Amino acid sequence: MARFGLTHRRAVALMVLCALLWSTAGLVTRYLESARAFEVTFWRSFFTVLSLLVILPMVRGRAVFAQMRHGGKALWLSGLCWSVMFTAFMVALTLTTVANVLVTMALGPLFTALLARIFTHHRIPARTWLAIALAGVGIVWMYGTQADLSTQLNGTLVALLVPIAGACNWTVVQHSQAQGHKVDLVPAVLVGAVISSLVTLPLAWPLTATPHDIGLLAFLGLTQLAVPCVLAVWCASRLKAPEISLLALLEIIFGILLVWVGAGEVPGNSVLYGGTLVIGALVINELMAGKEKA
């Protein structure tokens, strides 16, 4: 893919596109007719598998599948983390609002910092501790004033699995790279999609999705997961980690706006104010990190 000349400006534009594509899941799920929870996850993961089986040989060559067999345990651990993220995200969308899920997912960089401190003894800067504290206040603000607190919390607890699994994934990748073993994240996404499909199929049985639902979930498998994941990994070769983290936060803004305009799911004031505090803390933390590495 390098032959297309990925400049910094193009990488930024592609990451914005990735964030937009990732953000479509919430809106699409609001237009499903009969598919729910685990069945939604199964179909999306299944079509992600089919999409990557076509895309991977195109961008990595036909030898990519043979190389996966020698990927080591880090590849499979990363795939397991991806499967948790895929499953928890779609189930959470059926239990609570899109805004709640997306803001909760934004805690990923902070969980990553905490895991790095625990498992790799990486020192956490004061700015990150402050960001963790402010994000915590924002989350309490979001849910402390909601009337249907028990229902919202169920969805939030499921959604929390996404940033936790994401933090574990990043820790596995970093540890593997420190040991001199590179983890190819795109094949790991394929492994995650396969695991997610196999685990959720019996939980989703009997399948009730209509052709309309299957078409929408096929769209998500291709354009909301497979394509942006490949593009994001490509962009990671050109952009610094703080830049990627900041641009990925656009998924939250796009996702909330899409369901607001397209499905009439208006976020409450507590979500807007608490979510702003969470995102603001993350933005400031990443901007400061970028200045320190410049």
C-alpha cells in the first residue's frame, strides 16, 4: 500500500474517514428490524471475516494466511482481545444509548496507561493521572442524574469491556514488540472476528434476522470494521500515537451526531456535559503528550 504515497495530510484525512466509518454502527443498529444482541454481533463479525478474507490477500499478499500460523501467542491473544471488543460493543449498543457507549469507550487510553503501569512498570505522568481523575468525574456526572440508572449501567458495564480489552490488546502488542516479536494487527482483527462469530453463533441461535437486517450488518462488517481497521493500521505507519488517539476520538462526535440526526436519539444534558469532560481530559492529555515527544 505504500506505493500510493501516504503523506501526513493524507494519513490525517484517512483517519478522519476511519472515525466516520467506525461511528456508523450506532445509527445502523437503530434501523434493525428483528436482530438483537448476540445475533447482531454474530452477523457483523461473520461479514467482517468474509471481507478480510478478500482484503488481506490484496494488501498483504497471498502468503499472509501462511504467516498467521507462525504469528505466535501474541497474535492469538490480540485476536482474543479484538473478539471481546467486537462482541461487547454491539451488545452494549442494544442495552444503552450510543452516546453512553461511545463516551465509555473513550476511556481506552486511560486504561492502557494504567495497565502499562501495572505490567510494564511504565511511569504514569501527572497529566495522565489528572486526566484519569477528570474522566472519572465525567463518567459519574453522566450516569449520576439518569432516571433509568440500572438499565443504563448494565449497558455501560458491557461497554467498559471494550476499552479494557483494548488496553489489554495494546499491552500485549507492546510487550511482544519489546521482546522483538512484531504483531500484525490486521490479521489479529481477522482472528478476533472469527472467534467472535464462533462464540456468538450458539448464543444467537435461532437466527431471526431479516434480509434487511443481514444487509445492514453486512454493510457494518465491511465498511465499519474491515475497511477502517486496515486503513487505520496503514495510517499508524505515518502518524504518531497521540495524533491517532486524538483523531480516533472523532468517532464519538460523529457517532452521537449521526444517531441524533438520523435516529432522533437525543443525548441528555448529563451525557453532553459529562462526555465533554471525559473527551476534554483525553484531548488535553494527548496534546501534552504530543508536545513532550516533539
